[in-house]
Amino acid sequence: MSMPPLSGLTEMPPQVLPPIRRVAVLGAGVMGAQIAALAANAGLEVDLLDLTAELAAAGLARALQSRAFFLPQFAGRVHPGSLDDLSCVGRADWVVEAIVEDLRAKQALLARLDEWVRPGLVVSTNTSGLGIAQMVAGRSAALVRQFLGVHFFNPPRQMKLVELIPGAGTDPQVTEGMRRFVEEVLGKGVVRCLDTPNFIANRLGIFALADMLRRLEAGFTVAEIDAVSGPLLGRPRSATLRLCDLIGLDTLAHVAGTARQLLPESEAFVLPSFIEQMRERGLLGEKSRSGFYRKEGDRLQALNLQTLNYEDLEPVALGDLETLSRLPLGERVRAVWSATDRLGALAGDHLRAVLAYAAEHAAEMAPGVEAIDQAMRWGFNWEAGPFELWDLLGLPGEAAPALVREVRPAGRFYLPGKVYSLDEGRHLPRPGDSDPLAASRELGQTANAVLLEIEGGIGVLVLQGKLNVINTQTLELVHRAVAQPLRGLVLWGRGGLFSAGADLKHIAGLCANRDWAGLATFLRAFQEAIMALRFAPFPVVAALRGLTLGGGAEFSLAVRGRVAAAELRMGLVEARVGLIPGAGGCKEMVRRFGACIDEVFPILLEGRTSENAHQARQWGFLGGEEPVLLNEEAVLTRALEMAAGLAQGYQPCQPARLEVAGSAGLEGCRRWLADHGNTLSPHDLEVGEALAQVLCGGDGPARTLSEQEVLDLEREQFLRLCGSPATQARIDHILKTGKPLKN
Ligand code: NAD
């Protein structure tokens, strides 16, 4: 399908690098194998080499086991081999060096690579912090120009951050080309770093860990350290010591060692002696099942540093800090900054040390403070980076670092539309927001949805509010949307997800009041809205990412086209609350699979959610040709383009006749239920029977039904299940606990 770009949406600078289709990953350890999987997930062909072909194959097998691939068959795109034979580099567009973190070993390999360098080939290293320019010192001018650091974080599929580190001799075109490739094709968040030891995230992140480890040595407990260095400071629950366990104490010691060796402020990276003692005893963290913490049965225990024995974890009394955890980050850090009690002072001293270190060394790490903040958000999942924290605190402290005092007259590092440039020593405009909805016109709004129109006559129905649930007002807005003189419509969800589904609270309320007429009206309205989208006079396209469940999935199944983020979690999950898809979900599955519903039946009955968009496609939720993008930010733009492309000469959809299997199909479903009887509860069997009735078109011969006839069956079974106390108990349970009830 050829789609003309919408004005302003897709004007891209011309290509600066030849397209990357084939990759050679050198080193098949923890990172190399996973980077190979990431590239295969993006559709690239990969040669994965290690010291021997067996080691490479073992790395590939580990990546498969750790679910680094979206689908197991994607591993077929990765070809293991030995580093003895580098001829695959001759076919590659990009070489990723990911061997052991040892400068000499890396230099030796790059020397061998030199003879394979040709125009257009990019060579990158995944080093965690060794010098980029130093690595290619003495190599050909071509290799120096085409070489840079492209530093993935572990695990590369999940971690958003990629640090991009050009060396002094790297061609700026290569850096820019790789930025675009890593963002657009691999879907990562790129931060540009300067070529200094450990770059940004590891330097600051390990500084913070080392600082807290030394405070632990000064007389605090494991539990206390983690209680004050997690969410209280805007960091994940893994805080300090759980994170150390996750990284592994051997790796931590290695990265801290590099910092001590290469950075003048080596004392900042000194680790207390108990780290060495723990390593000697094999207490490395999660990889050895014990580190600062260990699981004893179902009890969590923490290490006592005095005795090196484990003791049951006791909750920490945080005193005044307790109430802080519910406050916005700014209030939390301001309170911590001035706290004087024992644990408050611990948190405050640590925060001051981290923010001071960031400010004192910022200019060595990046051209601007934004890169540093972004690296800490993406690389260590901090809620805010150090300079955002300085701003939240109001740049306090008489003895604040020079940089902070320099910025103080302007008030903040971030001003509206501007950010402080370390290079230039003043605030500079920030690059504009590329939000395609920024210049839209509002056509209608409710609490849970807004209807916008962008240039070119394309409407966007944006689901919003708590989990973007779909309620009666949303359905009314759908009807208003399809009545507009638009060229196309895109469905989109705010906040990283499409929609968690229909407003379950509303359904629970109707059930509790035994308002069956009200429930029937709601369900009919839902079905009508979905049919209005399906038969709209213009193409409707769903832009999908994150959770796309229940009614949300039904919205997207009904429309003309879909564009999905690769990490899509899509499912017709109604059975988990004792229901069946009642707003066209069953009908759409019948439209896709006809009488062959045996594969679909278990997926719907188990209420399964896809692990990614490729799996969703296997289940029929996405069409074979519909785009799956690793770059989540591009999903909306691509959907707008698809709608605009389809709008040309658009013929509205015609109602279909749907093949159903009748009694023979029902028998097959009942056999499945009988075969799985030992894992199914009595109510699962009842839901299964209702689902089978709809998917098979009830008893009778195999035949065709109209879409409306299948919708009527859906409604009948849905309403019947709503009357069941077991279904009501499931709905109440999930609303109260967020977890499904097995009854
Ligand atoms: P690893 O030890 O798991 O794998 C390294 C691989 O290199 C092994 O398979 C080994 O067989 C091979 N190798 C060893 N010596 C070699 C030599 N002399 N020549 C060629 N190959 C050799 O290491 P890893 O964790 O995958 O790290 C690889 C690179 O990625 C390192 O530069 C590391 O600093 C970096 N890195 C690691 C992480 C992480 O969390 N593990 C994160 C980001 C970056």
C-alpha cells in the first residue's frame, strides 16, 4: 500500500547512512546474544560470533530461553559462527563488538576488523565505559571515521536507553545515521554522551550505589538503606541493594573498578570491604540466589553486615518520612533535603552527594543537562534526573557546586522552551515537540475521550482518564466522530496504553442493582458504536500500544486497519471476569477464523494477553501486513499516514456473511473443555460453553450468519453470564484486588 505523507508529519532529513539490513554481532555473551535478538526482532539478519561456534550457539540458546525474541522462530534470523572467520563482516552493514570488557581484547579484534572496513559499514562497541577513541587508536582512518560507541543496557529489549558515544574521529554523519537507526528501527531512546569513562548512566548510577554502600558500612541496615533510597527519592523499589543484587556484585565491582582506574575522583568509587567478602562467599546477588537479600521459603531475608548471616526482613519505621511517600516528588525531595532525624539525614546526605557529583562533572559527560537527566530516567528508571531534581529543590545550598550557582540567577536549569547548555554556559531553546497532535483542533470532549482533528481532515479519537476505560460518553463521542466530515479517523490512547477495556465499575454497578435493562442498553450501545466504526464512511485505524484489553481490543478489531507498537499487550480477556467478549470481539474472531475456531477458543477462554504484537498477530488480532513498530513514538504518526493513505478512493466496508461451525464446532469445544477439565473451574466450564455457543453460532448445521446475528448471540450470552453470582464475584474481585478470581 503506498501512502502519501501527511504534510508536517513525515518530512525527514535525507538518509545519511545506507540502510542497515544485516548485522554481525561479535561476542555472544549476556549482551551480544540479546542484542542479536533485538536486531532479529527488528527484522534484520544477524551473524552472531564468539570464540567458538558452539559458544555462539549457546548464547543464542540462552537468548531464546530468556524470551529475548518476540517469537521463537525469529531466532532463525540469527546465524551462530566463530570469531576465527570474520567473512560475514563483508556482508554486514553494521558490526556490534560485544566481547569481554577488556581494552586489549577489544583492540585486537578491531585490528582484525580493519581489513574488512568498507564505505558505509558502521562498527560500534558496546563497552560499558572504556575510551572510544582509544579503542581505535592506530587503526585505519576509515575505521576511525566509521566507529562509535552504541551502548545498550541490560536487558536490551526492555531497557529504553542507548548511549551514543562518538569518538574524536567519528564522522558526524555516522553518528547521526546511527541515532536515527537506533531510534526509528530499534525503537530505543538515544542519549548522546561525551567520550569519557563510563559515559553517563553508569558513571552516575554507580556513583550513587557506591555512595550508599559506604553509608551502609557506617552503621545502617540493609533494610534502612533501601527504605530511603527507593521511591522516596524518585527511584525504583529496587533502591540501592536490591539493584546491586540485580546487577550482580561481580559486575558492580568491575564497573566501579573501571571508574576508579580511569577517573581522577577514584575515591568516589571505592566500595566497602564487605563487597569483597561477599564475593568470596559467592553472595553475588540474584545470579547466585543470595546477595544482600535472599529468599528462604516464602520469607525474604536480608544480610546482617556484622555477622554476614541472613535475618528475616523487618519493616523499617520511617517516622516523618513515612507520610512523604504519597507526596509529589518535589515535596518529597525538599523534605528530605532539610530532614534532621537519623534516616532523613541519611537520605538527605546521599541526595546532596549525588546532586553535587552530577553538577560537578556534568560537563565531562554531556553537552547539556537534558542528556544526563534522560540517561538516568531511561537507564536507571529514576523519576527525575539530577538537574530536574535541582530545579525541584530550587537550586539550594550556599556551598552548591559552581554550575548550580551559575544557573541560580536564571532560577532553573529548565525554563519554558529552553534548557541550560553546558557547552555554551547559557539557556538555549529546546528542540520542538514532535507531537503530531500539537496543532490539532478539538471537535468534542468527555471525561474519558477527546475528539481532535489534525491538518488534512484526519480525526483522532483519544481515549484518556484512568486506564483509558470506555464508558457511555465515549460511545456517544464515537457516534459524533463518524458523523463528522472527516477523511479518516485514528483511535489512540493517552498515557502509554490504548485502553484497559469497558468501564467494569459501571457493569458491576448495574449487576449489583440487578438493572438488566440498563445492562442490555449499555451493551447494545457498545455494539452499535463498534459497528459505526466498522462501517464508517471513512477509514478508521487503531494506533495500538501497551494494554489493549477487552472492549479496547474490540474497538481495534472492528476497524479498517491497525498499527501496533511491538510491545503490545492485547487480549480479549473477558473470561477472566466470567464474561465473553460482548461488543463484537467474538464476531470479529468468527469473521477472521470462520468455522476454524479451535485455535481461538482456548485463547479467549483463558483470557490470554499477548506478550507482544507478533503474538497478537498470530492470534488474528492484527493483519499479516499491518505494521509492527519497535519505535512506540512512531505508532501514532504511522497510523495517521495509514488513514490518509486509505482515504484515497475509500470504499466503506460491506457487511460480511460469517461462517460458523454449528453443532460440530460445539462438540469440538466441549471436547477441549473435557480434556482440560482438571485445570478448569466449574465457572470456567460455564463461560466456555457460552463462548462456544457464540463462536459456533449455536447448535445446528455449519452455515453462514449475518454480523448482526452473531452480535445478538454475543449479547444473549453476555447478559446471561452477568446474572451469574460467580461472574459477579469475579468482577468484584478484580475491581478490589486487580487480580482474577478462580472460582
Ligand atoms: P560476557 O562475559 O557475558 O560475554 C563476553 C563474550 O566475549 C563471551 O561470550 C566470551 O566467550 C567472549 N570473549 C571472551 N574473551 C574474548 C576474547 N578475547 N575475544 C573475543 N571474545 C571473547 O559479557 P557481556 O556482559 O555480554 O558484556 C559484553 C560487553 O557489553 C562488554 O563490553 C560489557 O562491558 C558490555 N555491557 C555489559 C552489560 C551487562 O549488563 N552485562 C551492559 C552493558 C554493556
